[in-house]
Amino acid sequence: MAQEQGNTRKVAIYRYDPTVGGDGHYDHYDLHIEDETNTTILDVLLRIQREQDSTLAFRYACRVNMCGSCAVVINGREGLACKTNVSDFAESKDLTIRPLNHFPVVKDLVVDMGPFFEKYEECLPFFEPRDMSEEPAIIRPDSIERRAIGFSTECIACGCCVSSCTMVNYHDGYAGPAPLNRAFTLLLDSRDALYEERLDRVLQSCYNCRTEFNCTEVCPKEISCTRSIKFIQRLAIKEPFRAKAKSKAEAAASAPAHGENVAAEPCAAHASGEAGQCGCDENLDTGRRNFLAKVTVGLGAVSALTVGGVLASTFVGQSLDKKEPVWVPAGKLGDLKEGDVTTVNLRYVENVGFYNQERVKPVMIYRNQEEDKVVVYDSRCTHLGCSVHWDARQKLFLCACHGGAFELDGSVKAGPPPRPLATLEHRVENGNILIAMV
Amino acid sequence: MTDFQKVLLQRIGWDVHLKPFLYKKLPTNLGWSVTLGSLCVMLFVLLAVTGMFLAMYYSPSPDKAYQSIEYIMNDVPMGDILRGIHHWGAGAMVLAVCLHLYAVFFNGSFKAPRELTWIVGVFLLFATLGLGFTGYLLPWDQKAYWATVVATAIPGDIPVVGEGITSLILGGQVSGFTITRFYAIHMLVLPTVMIVLIAAHIYLVRLHGVSDHKPKAKGELDAAANHATTTKLYRFYPEHCGRSTLVFIAVFGAIIYLSIFADIPKEGIVGTVDESYLPRPEWYFMWIFQLLTFFSGSTEVIGSLGIPTLCAVVLLGLPFIEKSKHVGMAKRPLATAVGVSSAVVIVYLTITAFAAARDYGGEILLPERNLTETENAGLQIYVKQDCAYCHQTSGEGGRRVGPDMARLNPKGRTKEYLAAYVKDPQAQSSFSIMPKYPMKQDELDALAEFMLALDFRDNAGRLIEKREVLEQGKAKESVSLVTGH
Ligand code: SF4
Ligand code: SF4
Ligand code: FES
Ligand code: FES
């Protein structure tokens, strides 16, 4: 009668014997299950061990999803054996059970959690109180802080997430989801004292996450490690500002403590009771010593000032002198193009100190007989002093340096120049035009 | 060891000072980026030595400076190589100093307790740039002159004292006194400053140790101490020196190669009047130069003074701006992002600056088919009026002041519209900044027709040199003269 009820499942279980070694293999079992909704995978394992193969090794403890010991991969997906029902899989499906990925296998379904906990520890998973207090320090359940931490404290360290994470396999240094999640809960805990150290530990590793959400999908406690990891990455962005605010607060707190006993100690060696080694004579009276120190500093300062003064005045030298303009002839006024701009290269000798330098400088002369107007433009661009030239086609003065452009009347049309073109003084003598060059 | 050697070693303080200095153990996990610091020192020595020998021929006066450089280049045996090493070495040093700065920034090695080391380092950067700047005035050529004029005009934007500062730097205006002044600064002032700063920098590096890129927690340190024998040794000498020398030799090889095979760009002597001359500074200042073009009129000071000053302040204040204790790139996403962006901006500005220094409109993009007679006439006008100076065609040539010519067709412009537009742009669109081109009607029509021929929706087009177009134009003219058309 019992045979009619229920369903017979084919169960494949990964077997590995450390005394034999090798790659391991799958053993196949047939198991009749009466009520699948009431049978967990852990029950399946226990029954097979009891009824068919007593050499089968697996791990469990609480049987109520509390301890995290029974995590295995069931039909390709990580889960707690005690939380997964056989009825979670369609009746026609076979069951395949193997140990967690990325963990060294000890025997059959039992894996070595050692490396996992090593990484866990590296993220400083313990709480270190910031202030000692008699009263319990409470974070209110409705506070922003507690709500941000959310379910993350529920982790039972089963390792399902690490097994599901492909990145753990690629980066040896990657702490993996569970350790980062643990660090996250403490990073957000305002009572904890190890913020900086912990953040430093996890930041290096948290960028290995490729946001695949595998961990989130398999977690039996419905924790989103992905969210925890992204939260840490956000903390990293905020870190410079936090660190700055913190050091400011520290500086403010410690400011009055400094600067008290600086002048009070004449000699460090004396203070530490090593007189005689310090090279200063104790018997020398302080008044004389102070006087000597003052004289030394004073005389030094006077000499430095004297030399400095000499240096400064020679450095300034003639630099700031106003220069007398040189009147340079620019040819006959009548030869200049009417109603247009003519560029004239002025040749003259410029005297600076003992240097008599031959100079060729272009000036641009606009002549309009009708309005009886002659304007002489300095070719120096008012931006940074490059040479401006007249572009007859565009009817613009152009500067090749940064693309400045000026209108015929000298005003700025485009580009960086802040002021209109400078004009130069000129006068006309017997039909010759003379220009004042500075 | 003989007695003499023993006494000598004792007299120079070998055991107490020199030996510990030389064999100092450094963190074992340092990458190659730490060699950049030593590279800078070695390049500085190279430049100092070559500079001394250049000074044996160089004459700092306006009527002799240019000639003395010519003499070094042409008559002094191997003088061109000597100057080459100094010239290319200077570029290499600026590059090395900047890379060193970036490496230290990205590693976060500037953080407490190394704030002062960093600040001294930033002053070393300023001194290096100052050496570069004062150095290239000395050949007294066009580049020297204009770069000096432009750079020294920058403080002129400071209200009241600005002009005075410019005069002080130049010693009045650009004259013989400017050369002697720059010569003194380049040869005596800045090298002294450099030596003092380098000594301070090395002292500080030694005092606080080379920063460990992967700091260990206290417990881990104790554990490591117990395993000290298993970790491999990385000492200042010979491991670090050996590595640095290797890097230096590679760089030095490149410098020698350039000195022998590449020409130092030669320009006319100061005072040459040449309208087409494009004043450009040395490549490492090009990005600042390009920055200046982005600001106009009243905002101009932002580009010339504001941003460079801000950069300097941020650089100097960095250890006080970024206070977190984290080091390395991964742990400082914000700092890493800022650093990478700044590098990208500098590289981008440099590239665009060089692109902008090209001769605009040197090449014209034409459709693949043969042009008709009118279109050809239009092409002649297009080239003679230098339209390509302001307009690109399908992204080729031009300053991009005006719209791209290839977009006229897709926009559905007509010939009449274009002809009228060229004649008087403001009449068509009051916001246009294009100058008027009052040409004859048939010229305008031909130009408009040519512009409409610039349609690259179906073909890639071909590039033709502007010179070639002009020659074709001349040939046509002479033909029509002969045949009397
Ligand atoms: S986060 Fe979830 S899956 Fe990961 S160890 Fe904790 S309980 Fe297991
Ligand atoms: S989200 Fe990140 S931690 Fe989670 S499985 Fe993916 S890579 Fe791993
Ligand atoms: S046995 Fe404890 S969780 Fe499954
Ligand atoms: S110097 Fe003329 S635009 Fe800058």
C-alpha cells in the first residue's frame, strides 16, 4: 500500500575518498519518498546513509536553517540541505547533490571551510567598541543606520554565496560575498571603532565583484551581498570627505594640548637626565646664553637684510623705468592705402641700457582721408602680446596665438583678448608720418 | 683589507653613515614606478653636465646668442649631439618628473607622514618647468622670443602689480637684459634651488622611508618579522640602483637616438618678421597654451591665471585635501577618477593644440567624381578666399569656426541661398559671425555650386593639396590668355 503512494527518485551524489584521491565520481541511488513536501534533501542524505550506504559523508547540525553547516549544491544550485524540500524539484527530475564550489573537498559532500573563514577574518568580522559604557549601546530599529544594514546581519556563514560567485574563482585575493557582507554590517555600525582599518581591508577586494547577483540569488537567508558590496563601494567614494571631516574634528579636539612645554625645556638631554652628553654647559648662566642667542639672530638678520636689499635693488634695476618713446618715420602719408589698412614694418634702433638693438616691428595704419582719420594700431595682441596681422580678405586683425580677432576699429570680435587693440601716437610732418614706439 | 683601506673607510664614516645609506632595505613589493624618482635625478645630472659644456661656447647677448648656438651646432665637433642631449634630455626630464608625480599620486604615497616630501617634490616640478622655460629663451630664436612674450604677459592680468611683475621678469622688456637674466636664472639660480630641493627630498624620503604600497597591520608585521629570511631582499644598492640604471639607460638611449637622428626644430632669429609664423611653446606647455583659447574677453583671466594657479594650489595642498589613510588606486576611487581625468584632459589638450597648429586649409576634400567647369571655378575661389581656414569639410581641415561644408546638402540649402549668404551673412542670419564677401554675382554662384558639390553622403571623397589647386588655376588662366577666351 505504501508502495503506491509517493515517488521514487534517482539520486546522484558526488563521492570523493581522500585515501584514494583523484577527481571523485558520482554514485547513484534510488530512493522511494512517500511525502515529498515533508522530506528535505537532508532527510534524503540521512536515509541513504542509514539505508543504503553508511560510508556517505556530509555535514549538518541544527536541521532548522540556523547553523549553515549543511550547504551543498543541489541540481546545480547552492542551498541548505535542511531547507530544501524534495518537492521543490519536479517529480520527474532526478536529484544531483555535490559539495560547494571553490572549497577544497574533505570527503564526499564535506568541504574545508578553512580558507573561507580565513578570508572572513581578514575583513575583521568582529566588533570593537568605540566607547566603553556600562549601559548597552542601542541602535534603534527604526533608525536610518539600522534600516540600511537590513537583513545583512542574518548571515549564518553557510558559504552558498561564495560557492555561487564566479569571481571568487578568478581572483585569489577576492574576499567573496559573505566576508564583505559581514564587513558591511560593521562598517555601518556607528558603535564600532575599526571603521578605517576594516574599510582598508575590504576596498582592495570589493572591486572584484562584477555585480552578477549570483550570491543574492542563492542566499538561504535572502541577504543581498551584492547590495552590501555596492554599499562599500559607495563608502569608498565618500571616504575622502569623511576622512577630512574627521581629521578636522581631531585637530579641533587636540589643539589646546599642544604648545605648552616647548620653550620650557632648554635642552632635551637635560630633561631626560643625560646632562653632560648634550654638549651644552649647565653652568653657563641662562641670561648670558639668551643674550648670545639674540645677538646671533639679530646680527644674522641684519646681514641677511643688507644682502637682500642689495640683491633686490639690483634685481629691479632699470626694469620698472618708464621708457621714452622713439619717433620712427613710417613713410609718406600719401602712400598709404586710402580707406584701408597698411602694414608697415618699422625699423629703428632701440636703446636699452648699453644694448642698441635693431628692431623691426610691424604697425598697422588705417587711413581714411574723407573722415580725415589716421589710426596707428600696435601689432601687439592685447591678450598675451603675440603679433597681430591685418587680414584684408576678412577685414579683421587676426592673432595666430589663440585665435583672437579684432574689428577695423580695434574692438575685439572674437577670441581671448580682453581689450581693444592699442593705438600708437603719431604725428605728421611735411607729409611724413612719424610713430611713437615704446 | 689593507690597513690603509680600513683607515680610509673609518675616516669617511663608512660603517656609520655611508654603508647603512647604501644598503638600506626597501619594501619588497615596490613596482617599477619607484625608479622614476631616481630617473629624475639621473636626468638632472645629465642636463647639468651637458649644460656646463654648452656654456663654454654659448654667449648670452642678443647679437651673439643665436650665432653661438649655430656655432655649437655646426662647428663644434659633436656640438650638435651635445645640444641634442641637453634639448631632448630636458623634455625627458619634464616627462619623468610628471610621471613620478602621477605615480606617487596614484599610489597615495604622499600621505602622512610624507606631506613635506610631496610639497618639496611639487616645488621640484615648478623648478623643472622653470628651467625648461628659461632654457628655451637662450637660443634667441622666434620660438624663444614669442614663448617668452606670451608667458611673461600672463602675470600682466593681475590687477595693479601685474605689469610690474612682467617687467621684473623680463628686466624691462624683451632685450639683452632678458637674456642675461634668464641665463643667470637658468644656469645659477634654478640649478642651486634644484640641488637644495633634491637633497631635501631625498633626505625626507629616507627619513620616512619609501612608502609601502600594501601596508601591513601590526600583527601581520610581527608575523612577517618571524619569516624575514624567506622574503626576498630589495635594497637601495644594488637592487634598486640596478633597476633604476636599467630604466635610465633605456631613456638615455632614446635621447642619444634623437640627438643623432632627429633635428632640433630650427627657427629664425628674434626679430624676423613673418606673418605666417605661429608662436608655439615647447610641447610640455602646449596644453596650457591650448587652455587659453577656451576663454574669451572678461573670462580670459580664468584660463591664463585662474586655472594654472588653482592647479598649483591643489598640487601643493593635496596632502591636506585628501586625508584618508588609504593608499593605492583601488581604495581611492574618487582620487583615482580625478587623477585619470586630469591626465586625460592634459593629453587631450596637448593633442588638440598640436592639431590646431597645423596649416589650416592645406588640404581640400573633394567628391570622387570630376568637377564641372563652374564647380572648378568655385573651387578656385574657395581656395583663394581660404574658406577652409574656418570651415571643415566632413571633419577635414579648418578651425571649425563655421559650419561643416558637408552638412549643407543634408540641410537642403539652395544655390541662391548660399550665394546670398556668402555675400552678406548678417542679412540672412543676424547672429552670423562670418565676414561679408562682396564678390561678383557669377563668382558667388560658382562658389555656391561648388559648395553644393561637397556631398559626401555616398562617397568618401578625396583629399587634394591646396597648392595643387592653385597651380591648376594658374594653368587655366594662362590657357585662356593664349586662346583669348
Ligand atoms: S550571505 Fe547568505 S549565502 Fe552567504 S554565507 Fe551568509 S547566509 Fe550563507
Ligand atoms: S554579485 Fe558580486 S559577490 Fe555576488 S556572486 Fe556576483 S560577483 Fe560574486
Ligand atoms: S543543518 Fe544547520 S542549516 Fe542546515
Ligand atoms: S596673444 Fe593674441 S590671442 Fe592670445
